[in-house]
Amino acid sequence: MSELGDRAVLHDVYDETGSRVYHDVSVRDTHEVRELVALVRRTPGAVLELAAGSGRLTLPLLALGRHVTAVELSAAMLELLSERLAEAPERLRERCAPVQADMSSFALGRRFEVIVLGTTSISLLDEEGRAGLYAAVREHVAPGGRFLLSTVDIVRSGGVAPTAEPEAEFEVVGASGRAYRMHEYWPTEADARTVTVFPAEIGDEDPVTVCTTTVGVLPADRLEAELVGAGLTVLARHSLPDGGWRHHDVLLEVGVKV
Ligand SMILES: C[S@@+](CC[C@H](N)C(=O)[O-])C[C@H]1O[C@@H](n2cnc3c(N)ncnc32)[C@H](O)[C@@H]1O
């Protein structure tokens, strides 16, 4: 950023400009899709997807033949989801209901057999936000339903932190063919990590778009304890294949007594 000086214009990764970059780098990412879809398949019925973004998980869920209510806070991300739905076959599009709402406080007035919160997005909420989310989940799960959510699993079975290096950088090619440099700043044991996305090649363009987000790191053990404290039942912890990041993610299968 300091090398770029005034040429750098910083955006939140979910704002109007940032959401296009997020969408470009993530839309082809298949991380956790297969595992999530397999778990959803086990519980027939309507799906409520939280923090749906531009639909990376929504489209595969619709492809299962389910009705999906897709909750998302950012208008820019919802716009991208609408664009994707407009291009999707009608049989998928007609089963999707996008809703602009905050996942830590929503009231949709109905229950769903499955509630999904993928992409470790629970870590975007603070403790108060998570308490609101758990309360809303209890109000929206149908009897016998499931809450499926992913988070990071910081300390692997060996009890070793994933890395001691605070900074890492890797290159990603987006769906558009554009290449990006992703920079992650995550001091050891810090409870948040900052991800910043630069163009991989910087010519003489001005401004240079740089997108950033800081996400909490919510270890699975802590999340499980919170879920139990909120009256939910953790039924299983499913391991996810590494997604190219320095941390390992898990998918929690949670039951809710209604
Ligand atoms: C990491 S992205 C995941 C998007 C999508 N599920 C995917 O896999 O690409 C997190 C999403 O959560 C949304 N978000 C952040 N805070 C939220 C909140 N309080 N309620 C609903 N959505 C939220 C962001 O706008 C963003 O689209």
C-alpha cells in the first residue's frame, strides 16, 4: 500500500467495488461445496442460507431441487446474486428468494428444515452478533432440522498452531482471467486476520483498486461451546479439505430442539 501511495484506493471487500473483486476471486472456488451439499441432502425440505453473498453456495443448493431463501446484508452482493440468478435456468431461479437482512437479527416468520452458514462467515460477527444469530436460528429451524456452519479449526489434532509467520501472500486467478495477489496478515494466535487483495500486476493505472476485510478467527472448540451454551446440540464435526488458506476449516452439524 505504501509503495502505491495516493494511487491506492482502499475498498471493503463487500462494498460496491469490492464485491465484484470478491465475486471474481471466489465464484469458482469449490471449497466446502461438496461436503455441504452432501449434508443438506440428508435433510429434505426448505433451506435458509445465511450470508449468501453472490451465490457461490446458493446455486449448488438450488441445483439440489430445494427452495432456498438467501439472506445477505450487502446490497452490492445481493445485486451480484440477482445477476447470477438471472442467468440461471428458470427452474433454479424460481426456487430462490433473496432477502436483504442481518443474520444476527432477522425474523422471516417461518421455519426451514436446513439453515446453512458457510465460508466461515460466522466469524464476521462479534459475540453479541453471534448470540443474536443463535436466537434467530432457534426461531427459524423446523422440528428435526439442522444448522450447518463452517469455521476454522486453528489447532489441529497435534495441538500445533498452523503457522508462526504473520504474513503470507499468494496469487489467485479470478473467473474473469484477471490475476490478484492475496495478502493475509495473521499474527500467531491473533483472533482476527486481515485479507487484502491487490491486482497481481500493477501498471500505470490510477487509481489502483485494493480491497480488504478483517475477519475474526473463531476456533471450532469455542464455537461449539457457544452453540451448546445457546441450547443447540452439536451432532458432528466434519473435516473439510484444505482450501488453499493457511488454516483448516470444519463443518459443524447442529441439531436444534424446537
Ligand atoms: C465470506 S462471504 C461468503 C459469501 C458466500 N457464502 C460465498 O461462499 O462466497 C461473507 C458474506 O457475508 C455477508 N455478511 C457480512 N455480515 C453479514 C450479516 N451481519 N448478515 C448477513 N450477511 C452478512 C457479506 O456481505 C458477504 O457477502
